Amino acid sequence: MMFLNAMSVRASGRVLLACGVVAMASGAWAQDTRVVTEPKIPTACVKLEAKIAAVGDMLQEADEANADSARIQEAIDGFATKCKPGQAVELAAGAKGANAFLSGPLELKEGMTLLVDKGVTLFASRNPKDYDVTAPGTCGTIPSKGPCKSFITIRAKNVGIMGDGVIDGRGGAKLLGQDISWWGLAVKGEPTDARPAGIPYSDPRLISAANADGFTMYRITLHDSPNFHVGVSRTVGFTAWGVHLKTPVHEPGPNDPRPRNTDGIDPGASSDITIAHSWIDNGDDNVAIKTGVTHMSVIDNHFYSGHGMSIGSETNTGDSFLLVDGLTEDHTTSGIRIKSNATRGGLVHDMVYKNICMRDVGVPIAISPYYNNQTIEGFVDPGIKGDRIPDYKSITLENITDLTPGDVLIAGYDEAHRTQMNLVNVTIKGLTPDKVHVKLADIVETGTDLPFGTPGADKEVKLVVVDAKAKPYSCEGKFLPMR
């Protein structure tokens, strides 16, 4: 365990270290290159009425045989002949209190929006056979016998999922014909000391989009995904605006498995992405940026239980030009998190995090080349070897306030891959030197009160102090209940 003992240099104006770190002036932030405005609910060209009445937020056992899969997919497949691009297939309430649809996997088509009305829930089937891909009986197995289809698949352009209703993946409900849930499979396969790689298992994602340029999610609520809630890859132009993710909806009982691998929104190999005005409480990475993402904005969001605002662990093809602005993190395990290791790392650069409030966050800052499949990074190099080296450059944190103490990890992999950070008005209240773990890092500090230790003792860490006076960013009124 190491805390920073650095050669401190006081200066004013623009500062350049020998390692190439620049103290940047505010303003030149990279982000989504599109002009993104609030989406609009489209008109419906096809309207389906519910035939099932949910009891509370659950279906009755007898309704499990009354799936709506065929009529929903038929409406989707007929969209091109009955509707104009930009219109919607609407799921609406029906007669006598009917407010629910039950379906197996669905595939959306180009130009359409799936619109789920307020008060209506689209429930995912609990029958693992519905999700088989390679052969019957392969989904929902441990050890895994094959992959599972996602509940909603998108392989088309300009698709939307919108409305004030709910899509419920039912990850904690027992599978039909089995005495285990999707989450139970995930927990059963979890890595342990005896089996550090875990046991492969198969369960479906809630929404999977690939080659889906122009994909938009607006105001929809997602509950209890079996696996990742939203995965987006190989897509240019993805917007999530006013989206609500809540998992688990009900706290598990003593004999119920907890959610595992239920990431919120995970973009990878994509560009021009905006996640805005959303509320994410999901128990795993709230947002996890996978490898190959560039030009992304995360604007005015609220995160609750989960692993925070993450990049990685795969960064081998690089990640660049991210803006996170106006984020509140309330009891996440980590806050600002970049995680990778020598088997999956690459260049991560031009990342800006600003106007962020945290409380009860275990590791408010984790810039780590030490990722070892753990929820929270270790603070010592575990010695993982490989030729895909994490390399973190031009990472700026500005106006960051954490109201409670936690650990700080800022580390580079080796002398050739030093981590470069700019810290501007970063305040972690109650932080003590033993909680600061910094190695192989080049840091420019402006108005930051982190206890970085005694200058001059540790040549592995270089510190430039532009202004030692902290100007804490105010978090008054920022912490709100989950919506």
C-alpha cells in the first residue's frame, strides 16, 4: 500500500511536466459530436391492448401460458408495410384492468419505436427454452451449454424504445421447470478463491443493440434484468434520455440470490453517445464504457447502488473523448472508475469528469491498471502479466466533492505507461493520507485538498501544484431519492 510522497512544484498559469501533463484551462471538453435534444414520443400506427392483469408488479402463475410473443412480433414485423419510419408500435392497457404483456424474445425493426404506455408492463418470459440459440435446452444452464438470446434485440437503424411504462426482465424469479432464477445462475457461477475464473453460465441481456445507428431510449423504466440491462455496440449515435433502471425492485430475502452482472448501460465499439437525465440503481456498474468508445457525454444523471461511472475492464482498442458532467453518486461502491489490466488494456485518453457529488462511496476515485475481477480495486499491483498494457492519459477531474471519506487510487502500470491526471477543485471530506494510494502518476493540482503526503520522497510520483487553495464544489440539493 502506498500514499503519495511527491516532488511538489508551485507555479501559476499553464504548467507542463516533463512527462507531458498539461494543466488545462476549463472549456475545451470533448464529447458527443452531435447536437442532442430531448426526444419526442412518436405517434402510434399500431396499437396492441393488454389481455393480462398484473397483480401488483407480478404475474399470476396461470398467466405464464398466455404469452403475447406472437402478436407483438407480428406487429413489429408488419411495421414496414403498415407504418411510416419514425412511428410506433404501442403497448397499451386493455379492458377490465389488463395492464401487462408477457413475451419471449423480440427483435425490433428499422425506423420503429416500441412504445410502452404508462401503467403498462412488458414482462419477459421465465421459460429458458424461449431464449435458446444454438440448440434446445442450452440457455439457462451452468456450466453453460450455449448463449441466450437477449429479450429485446436491435440490429437495425433508427430504432426507439420509449414510454412511461416498464420492461421487466424478471431476473430474480425462478425459471419455469427449474428451482433457480437467472440471478441464481449468476451467483452460482461467481468466482471464488477455489475457482477464481468462476463457472460459465448462460442468461440473457434485457436489451442488446448492435449496428443500430440512431438508437434512442426515452423515459422507459427497466426492472430486474437477468444480465446487463442495455448493451450497445458498433453503433454511431445512441441516446438514453430520462431512462430509469431499478434492480432489484424488491430487496432479496435471506434465501434469494442477489443480482449479479446486472450492469446498467454498457456501450462498446461505438461513437457519439449521450446518456442524460437518467436514474440508475442496479447493483453493478451503473454505466460501464467498454473498449472502442469515443465521443460520449454523460450529462445530469443520478446513480445509486452499483459500481459507479466505469470504464473497462476491456480497453484494448482504446477509449477517448468522454465528458461526464453533473453526476450524483449515492452509496455506489466506486465513483469515478477506470479499470483494466495487462491482459485487456489499451490507451484511454481525454476524459473529463466535472460537477460531480458523491456520498458513502467506498472508492471515490479509482484509476487502476490492477483490475482482478473484484468489485473494488486492490491497491497493490497483483502482478498480472500480458502485452495489452493500460495507459491512461489526459484524465481531468474538476469540481468533484465527496461528502464522506473513501479510498483514492491513481496508478500507472510502469514507467512507460504513467497515468496523467489533472485535478481541479477536488474535495473528499475526511480523507486521510493512509487512504491515498498513488504510484507511477503525474498529477497537476489546482485547488485540491487531497493529502498527498510529504514532497520529495517518492520520485515515482510527480506533482505540480498550480493553486493549493481548495474551492469545494457545492452539493447542496444534489442528493435526491431514486425516481
